[in-house]
Amino acid sequence: MRSAPAISDVSLRLERTCALGEAASRLHFVSGARAQALDRLGVATCLDLLERIPHRYLDFSHALSVEQAPIGQVATVVVNVDRIVEKRPRPRMHITEVSALDATGVIVATFFKQPWIAQQLAPGDRVALHGKVEFNYGFKRMQAPLYEKIDERSATGSIVPVHSVTEGITVAWSRRIVASALERVSEVCDPLPARLRAQRGLMSRGRALRSIHFPRQMADVRLARRRLSYEEVLLLQLALRLRNDVDLLGVRAVAHTPARHVEALGRALPFSLSDEQEACVGEILTDMSDPGHVMNRLLLGDVGTGKTAVAAMALACVADTGTQACVMAPTSVLAQQYAVKTGPLLEQAGVSWALLTGATPQAERARLLENLANGSLDVLFGTHAVLSDDVVFKSLSLVVIDEQHRFGVHQRNELRSKGEGADLLVMTATPIPRTLALTVYGDLDTSVIRKRPVPGAGVATKVLTEANRDLAYEAVGKALAEGHQAYVVCPLVAPSDSTDELDDVPAARADEGGRAPVRLHSVEEELARLSREVFPQSRVEALHGRMSAAEKERVIDAFRAGEIDILVSTTVVEVGVDVPNATVMVIENGERFGLATLHQLRGRVGRGKHAGSCYIMTYAKRSGKTSAAHERLEALEKSSDGFELAEIDLRLRHEGEILGFRQHGGVSLRFVDLEDDAQLIAVARDDARTMLRYSRDLSAPALIPVRQEIVRRYGDVFKEVSGG
């Protein structure tokens, strides 16, 4: 049997674990200038530094000689710099040629518009070059290769890490500082129980940090990242679930009982629920009927998949129980859409409802609040207005939040606090990759609708450049002549709102570097131009978020009634606007938007029996290096599957950009690869549930380190449990 560690060993581990929180400025090699550089990188503590893992590695164990480097393939060579030549073949074009050699031959590395290369390298320097090998003008060559100046003091093995740096700190100094931090915190305590690590085949945290920064072989990097990814997902899952469970500890759920209102609503629906819709209704009503379980469920569905009908069944179930429900939407347009589409169906089922927005007249508001307080009102639809202190429910038992990623966590919890033990159903029409849903919505059980119950006529999508704008306007004109309507969507309200350039659009002239300025279209400009110059005989009006709620309501009603031919708007029409007679959409500056937004926007057309057309105008060029913006647009042309597009969007953009975590109280993921780690995420999610079943507040002795790590990362989600 292994003997227990000595007291001195335990004390040393605790001391080194505490050192993770020490200021990075106290580390060896961190001078005043380097401390400032680390601060610019967002590095305040030793742990911050160690969690900034290398963005690539130079694997010298697979380095080839110049003679062995195969032409037409990517290779790494380790050579000595022989000569550096700077050339200017034409204005604004700077070329640096680095001739380097080893015992077998010469290779020439060419760098474009990087004059600093001549200052960073000098004859005699030993460098590693990594890139595609070509042969011309009598020599093997690499164009714009990755390069690393080899410093024997910092290269600890055949694999050298390359960390992200900033002005004031070089890659070599970064390695030295990281090595100093690892020495300071070596043999740290591991927050994960040893039995769990053994069960999941995970290395210790200390070993993982060493291996991710200074691996002996590339397999170490994979194993280290797996350990750090698992820990990241596990702790996030626990924090998310605890965030809800803390509020619900000791709270008895309302045992909803589906009865006559649910049956009546089923008969009132103008269509039969699809198999997927029926399955989702079953999951939701099962949750709602459980007296020992407060529902926390995400209803995820693509555009037009009928989430509203599913949610309506939950609203009817609340009426059957004699309690109340509240549906909160992010915009008055979407809230009004609920009133128009769902309200009449609820009425047929004998369920009373009302709409509350910032535009609700005072007298009507007073009557509404009175009915809400005395319990005669079953369902309240609304915007942020429902969060007001004077909105008091007699018995709120269900909260439904639509497009929930547009709300902060505190807003969700604020509404839920208006009813003790209220069930929660959050919905989104933004398709989310399964791994992302499992990770960032770890506190929610998930129901998914993938197929449209009523397919509709569909939408054909075409990406056009400015030279082909007439094709889009021709389609709009044809639609108007046939008695249909159209949308024109712009990124700005007014031309003065932004002078931004698009940072992912290639320059129009590749030899000038930088980015090409583009014209950002605004609602105000397009309204004037379209109504005066392009479609002077048509009724053109604007819709945007700066309009009053009453004015937006007027415009939407007029467009729905066919009194407006062309609606020029911002993305306020992304959700909640359902006008089957609108068959054409033109989206200006398509490169400004993410895939999810573009997919949502085009979902506004082709919803009825008439086919829809979506024309996405872009300044992203199809020639030259393909940009992320153009990849998004190409994907839209090829696919109408929102979930497939969500996976593509995840590859092209950071997960935080897709859901706006930073703006809405969420978190970003540092180690997890949401494409490759699906199985790891599922395992960590199951383990989090097991831990919470074993110890609801993680107060069991074996889980105290996990609890402390959650507090360090996400704040004290336990303080309400302890009465703090």
C-alpha cells in the first residue's frame, strides 16, 4: 500500500497551488516593460499565463535537410542564415529574401511586406523554416513560411512551443517566462478526484500544464489538451447547473396537469403536430408534471419548424393547472407576433392572454396588471416591460423566453423570480451545433425540432456583387408586378452610424495590403434612393430599432396588410415577422453578418405557397484568397439546413461570436474544440450530473477542491446555499 504523503509534501503542494494566483509580474524574467506587455495580453496571474497555451509547435524531430525537403509538399528545415536581401520591385511592394543553408544545400525564404524580418534575423542565425517547398530560379524556396529563430537557452527539446506575443515581449522571452511560471507552480494540487482521473484516463493538472507548454512529443499535446478541455467543460457544466439549482434548492415544483385546455388547443391548431413536435411536447409536459423537478429546458429549432405551437401547448397546460405563464420576447415586433398568431388560438382553447410592451397605453396597462394580480389572466406576452416591479403575478408557474441568447442571465432569473418554483422553457430559432448546446446550455435539457412541419415553397439564395445589383432589383420588380412584397435589409440605420471597414474582406488591390473600405448601406439612404430612383411607383417604408414601439407596430401591421410594397429595415425583422406574401429579400453588406443571422433573415421569405428569393449583396471578392466572410456566403448558397450552417459557422468563427456570450453574461471556451470534442463534452456533462447527485452543493470532502475551483472561475454560486 502506498504511504500517505508527508505533511511537508502537502504543504508544498498547497503553497505551489496558491502560487497560481500570484501576480505574473513577480515571475523571473518579467521586467517592467514585459509586465506591461503581459498586461496587454490580459495576463495578470501565473494561471492566466499558463492558460495561454501555444498556438503552434515547431517539431524538430521531423525536421528535414534542405536536400530531403520534398518539392510541392510542406516541410520543416533547420538552417543557418547566410544572406538577407531587401527588394522593392514597385511602389508599396517590399520583399525580404532570406538565403539559408545547411550541409546539403541552400533554400530561399521570401517574405512579402514584412520589412522587420531584416531586423529580426542576421547572418549566422540558426532558424527553423516551415512551409511549402517550391523550386524555381535554381533554388528550393518557401514563400511566407513560418519561421522561428532557434535559441538554445529556450529550446528545451525537439519540440519548441510558439506562444502568442505582443510588442515588448518576444517568443523566446515568452517561453522563458512560461518556464519560470511552471517551475513556480510545479506539483500543484489537482481539483479533480484521483478516482475520476483514473476512470477517464486523464493526466494530472500539473503534468497537463507542463506537457501543453513543453511537450516531449506531439502526443503529449493531445493528451494535455484533452485533460484541460475535460476540466473546462466539467466545471462549466457544474457552474451552470448550480446557478439554477441554488435558486431552486428547497423549492417545490408545480405539478402541472394537462387537461381540457391542452386538448382544446390541439383541436384549434390549423395543422397536426409533426412527430418531432409531438415528441417535444411530450418532453415538456412530462417535465412540467413532475412535482419533484423544476423544468429547465431549451427548445431548439430552425426557422419555421413550429416551436411556437409547441410552446403554446405548455401555455395551455398552465391554464389547466389554474396558474399563470409569461412569454418574454426580445423585441416588440416578436412580442406582437405572438399576440397575432398565438393569441387567437389560445382564445379558442379558453385561455386568456394579454400583450404588454413599452407602447401599451396606460389605461390598458392598469387593467392588464389588475387581471394579472387577481389571477384572471392566464398568459402574458411581452418584452422587457414584463420585468417591471409593478408586474405582479398571482401564481406564475411557467416562464418562456424566446430568442433567449438576446437576454442576460440576470434577466432570465429576474423574470423567473416572480413565481416560486416556476418552470423555464427557453427557445431559439438560431440553430446551435450540438456540442455547443451541450456545453454552454449545460443547465438545460434540450428538445430539438429539425424539420419544418409545413415545408413551404422554399428560398433560393444568390450571392451578388455590386456589378450584378440589377439582377436583385429585377427580381424585386417582378415580385411587385405579381402582387408580392419585398424586404431590403441594411446593417445601419443612418450613414453616420459607422465608418468601419470590414475586417474579414480581402483588399480590392492585393498589392496594397490592409483592407479595402466599403460602403455600408443604411436604412435612411436606401429608403430615399429606392423610393425616388429605383421604385418610384412603389410604397416604400422603413423599420428599425430606433422607432417607437407604436410606430414599429404601425409599420408591421401595414406591411402585413399589404399596404407597403418594400420594407427597408435593419435586422429587426430577423425574427417575429411573418408575411407570407413577401417573396424577395435583398440583404446589403452580407459580409457584415454571421451565418445564423443571414439564415434567419432569409427565413422571412418563402414561408407560404409562394417560393422565395434571397439576394445577398457583398463586397467580398470571389478572386484571390477566400475570406471567412465569403465562405459564409458560399455556404448559404449551397445549404438551407440551419444546423449544417451552424456547424460551418462554428468552424469559421469563435463560439462566443455566435452567441454573444461576452455581451450576455456568458463565458468563452479556452481549450475545448467544439468540432472534435463531442464525446468528451458528453462524458463531462454526465460526470457533472453524477457529482451533483452525490453532493448537491459539492460540499462532500472529495469535491471541495472542485467547489473551490468553480468559485475561482465563475464566482461564488454557492453563497445563497450557505446564506451568504
